[in-house]
Amino acid sequence: MKRLIRRSAITLAVAALATGALATTAQAAPATATGGDPTLTDVYIWATNVNLRAQPTTSSPVLAVRSKYWLDAVCQKQGQSITDPAVGTNDWWTAVQEFSGSDIAYVNNLYLRGGQKIAGVPDC
């Protein structure tokens, strides 16, 4: 019986450690997202199916579509005002690029964490 109790305790301890490690990893994910250019601010697209455009306007071509995704922010500037009934209105757009490097694309700040104008991202 003692052997069974000890095995059960060890199994529970291992499971708790594994769960704690996974929770720590999940919480640390944003910090590890700094895989891009260390001189640029990392930004997170919190929404799904967000268009990344060639210019800060909806009439500009879509270069990519991203969901819940980290990018390097190059700079931000005012462009076309966008209204999303679920989120609000914003005319600030951030020029972004992939961590691995890519062409510059613009995403409206409504869909980035950080507010109307994102701290740490310079103006274009």
C-alpha cells in the first residue's frame, strides 16, 4: 500500500511540475517573441484574418493576412480612418515586417495590442 501511495505521489508531483513548466512556457511566449530585429518594437496582432496592406488605406493591395501573430514594427503613421463596430475607430497604421525579414506592410493599430498609437514605435 505504501508503494502505491508513493507511486501516486510521484506521479502527481511529475504531473504538477510538467503543468507548471507548460504554464511558464505559455506565459513566457511574448518575451520569446523577440526573434526579430532587436532595434525594433515587437507588436502583436490580437485579431484573426487581419489584412496587411501595401499602404495605410483599405484601397491598397493586401500583401498578407495574419491571425494572432507577432511582427516587427518599423514605424507608424496616420492614414485612412478605420471603424470596426466591435473595436472602435483609428487612423494610425503601423508599418510591420516579419521577424525573418519581409517587405514592409501596414496594419491598422485597431488590430494591434498597444492602443491608438503604440508606445515605442516611432512615427514614419
